[in-house]
Amino acid sequence: MPTTCSTNRKRNAGSGKETTLFEDVLSFIEAHERFLISGHVKPDGDCLGTEVALYHFLRQMGKKVRILNADPLERSLDFLGDDTPFEVHQRGQSLPEHDVHCLVDCSTLGRTGSVGQAAEGLSGVEYMVVDHHVGSDLGDGDILLWNPEAPSCGCLVYDLYRTAGAPLTPEAAEGIFVSIVADTGWFQYSNTTDEALAIAANLVSVGVKPHLIYNRLYRRNPREQIQLLGEALGHVRFEEDGRLAICPLPRSFMAKAESGGFNTDEILDQCRSVEGVEIVALLKEILDGKVKISLRSSDRYDVDDIAREFGGGGHKKASGAELPGPLSEAVQALEERCRERLRD
């Protein structure tokens, strides 16, 4: 069955959500001409791949489109920019003229960094959210292409192509495939549904080369990355009889990681590979002294509600938030909550 689309109009003051078909989103798109696409800060594969697919869809619809993010593409994903123009917003820069601002893999302007700050106070702009996170119906969207059961945001855009009868360009097909493998952990995670596999199979049938994408994503790391991974793993400790893996990374390490383009998600994957680990908590001390947390869990535990207690959110098995510093206090607060969850 096609993924459903939910719309949440501001005129309803958030009091009612209406489930519709994708035709509503298509009608909304047809009624506007200039689109700006932005994702969350530090965009990942799902965010960027979905932006690519949405960009080429809107171009096929004859729209004027630009992609503008607060951060550049990370090294492992830079190939997505070979045939799709990505722009990086400079703090203090005004936004290009647009009628619709598409928020991808997030639902609030606050998640888009400097782009969202530049958007504050703009009038005459409507917001279209393309997301699959729980709670996105409470965000800034005037219209939502949203389903929290979707394996990735790219799957929603795939269904948009299908509903419109629009052909998938090679760039769009590659973007959707990247979005799926990014959010399913290359078909390892529990969100690897029959829908995800069916869409991926169709993308391969139209020309996507999984082995080439895998090589671009995972086999271009500089040697320094191995050293940084080893150093990061030295910060990991195990608690609750090995069921909790917690890794606090101080600002001194994060400065090296950022300059070296190190993807800290690799730490999460390594910790999850350890037998008996049920919850992984990664805490990163960022530039302004705040602490960004990432949580992962096994099938037995829900970490989304933990993240929400700290003002964040995401998915049941993968979620995140941002805490005030210092790092030591953030570690104490998060560790205590994770221990409570494991003892429930």
C-alpha cells in the first residue's frame, strides 16, 4: 500500500490531523513556484538523499528549486553533489526568494541551524515538512508529507514520484537508495520492512548500483579515521553488567574529529556490535559547551522517550537530543536515566 500523507494546517491550530492521499501534496506543489529545500544540521544520508530526490522531482514539475543547508556534505556523501547543486548557508546571509520552504528529515526551523535563523520573521512563506520522525505533526509544517512508519524519508518521496507518475531520474533513484541504506543500516535495523526492500529492489532494476554506492559511502576513509576511531573507543565504558555502553567525548576530541571529518556514528555501530549491549549512549561536547547525545537500543528498549525527556526525539531505537553542559553533568543525567530504563 502507498504510504499515507498527513497534513496539519496551521489554521486548525494543531487541533486536528487529517490523513489524505499524496494528491494533496501534489496539489500544494502545483500551486507554488519557488521552492527552497533545507535539512537538519549535520545532514546524514537520509536527509541528503531525500533532498536530492525531492529536488529532481520539483524540477520535473517545472518549479524553481534550490537546496540550502547550514552544513556542507560530509566526505562520505559528497558524491551526491556531483549532479545535484547543494548550497551552504553562511551565517547572516539572507535566504533566496521562495514561496515554499521544504524541511527535510526534520520538522522545525530550529533544526536547520543558521538557515532557520535567517527564516525567522519572513512572511508569505509556507512550510512543507518531509519527515518520518514521531511528533513531526507538531512542528512548523503547513503541510506534511509524513509517516512515522516509513523506513526513511526517501521512501516518502519515492511514493510521491509513483503517485505523480513521474519517472525516476538516475540522481533521484540514487538519492532514495542512499536514504534507505542510511536509515536501515544497510538493511540491518528493525525498520528494514518489506516496503524498504521492495523499493530498493525497484531502484536497482532502474540502474542503481549498490556496490558502487557502498564503496563511496564506506571505502574512502583516510587513514586518520582509524586512529580517531581507536581513540574514541578508548572513552567507552560498560555499565549495568555490560548492557549499557556509554561514550562521552570531550571538546578536545571533537575538535580533532571535526577537522578530520570523522563520523562519530561509527562509534555507535562498534558499541552495538558488542554482545549483551542493549543501550548505547554517545555524548559529544560541541563548540558552545552544549552536549549532543545520540541513543541507540536493541529491540527490547525504547530510547525515543528518553531523548524526549531531554528535549529531543527521533525513533524508538535511534534518537537524540541536546543537553546543556558541562559534559560531566550531562553524562550523569543521561546515564542515570538509561540505568533506570534497563532496570524497568
